Amino acid sequence: MMVLRLGRAPDGTGTQFALVEAEGGLDDFFIDEATFDSDQYTELDLRPESQDAQNFAQQTQDRLRAYQLLPQFSESSLVNLALTSGLVSRTLGLDVETVGAAPATVASTFEFEFQPHPATPVTLRHNNGQVEVDACFVSRRNGKRVLIVLEAKTGTKRSLAKHKLFYPLMSLQSEASNEDFEIIPVYLRAQEIKGGIDYHIYECTPFDGEKPVLSSVRVDSHSQYRLRI
């Protein structure tokens, strides 16, 4: 049985939840990072005076210098470093080498409707409930505008409940319904290691067809990097 939070209760007091029966198990509601295990990392050395760092434009080198001075990283710093170092741009095939500006973040209430699973023909309503968007930004891929919605975690690999990525996606889609761009959900995990950071970046497909279905979120591509900083 999958438990989903659905925002405010209809009578205005408390929070409402839905229990979704999953006859085939709960796997359809989670992204299992263990299935993407690999020892193959693309390594980048961004330490001062390294060749990889020197290959960037001077403005990007200056931005990276701030991260080289940090004794430890917060979750937001790890996300911003993945953008500044070009890891996200490379993974998604964006038209820009790096994303220089800090991404937008928000924690607010949103309202949207969705279907939990193709085998469950019911529409659930998320009623003005709290949703936190870790990071989002607009860029271009193959000349077309795209909105990147990013969910970030730190630490070792484990499963991610799909609604952690799906709810921010639906929240921004409801606000950007009149915009002409593709929305790309991205899941990023960062783990500090001795002398650097391991990144796992998953580009996902939001759902199949026109109707938003939570369980249809899937990983399209997975990239992993070892960053020396």
C-alpha cells in the first residue's frame, strides 16, 4: 500500500492522505538507485591549476574558486557546484557549457491533479499542499527552451519515492501551463568522498501521454562523475 500526501483536507483542518493499493508491489512508486550501480566514473579535476579547470572560461574559473575554498559543502552548494562545473549541462546536453546563475528555489502551496498508477483509474487532487522545489532553471537544448526541475539528495545511494520529483514537476507545470517549453525532471545525488565529490545525475521522463501518472516517471539516462575540487 502506497501512502501519498494530498495537501489540505477538504474541511480545511489537517492534511489529507491517499492509500493506493499496489498489487504488483511498490517498485512502480520508487526509483531504485541500486539498479544503476557502476564503477565507471567520468573524472574531472577542478583543483587550482588543474588542466580541467583551466579549460573553462575565466569567469567560470573565478566561480569555481569559491568552491575550492570551502572546507565542507551544504546541499545547496553541491547543487550549485554541479551547475557551475558543467556536470548538469553535459548530462542533459544543454546548449550552454555551464549554468552560471544560482537556480531558483521555492517552498509553497500548490494545487494539481494526477493519476497514481495506470492500473488505478482514479484522479487524485493535491489540494493546496506544501511542495518544496530544490532547484529549477530555464535553459536551451537544441535551440529550444527547457525548464529543468531538480530534486537533490546527499549521501549514499538508496531508493527515491517518485512523488519527491513528481510533485515539484506538477507544481511548476501548473504555473507554467502557458509557456512553450519542455519540462525535464532531474534527480541528483551527491556524496562527498576523500578529496572530492561523487555525483549521480538521472534525467527522467515525467509521464507517458497527456495525463500525468505518478508511477510512469522513469529514468531515461544516468551519468556519474567523480569531481576533484
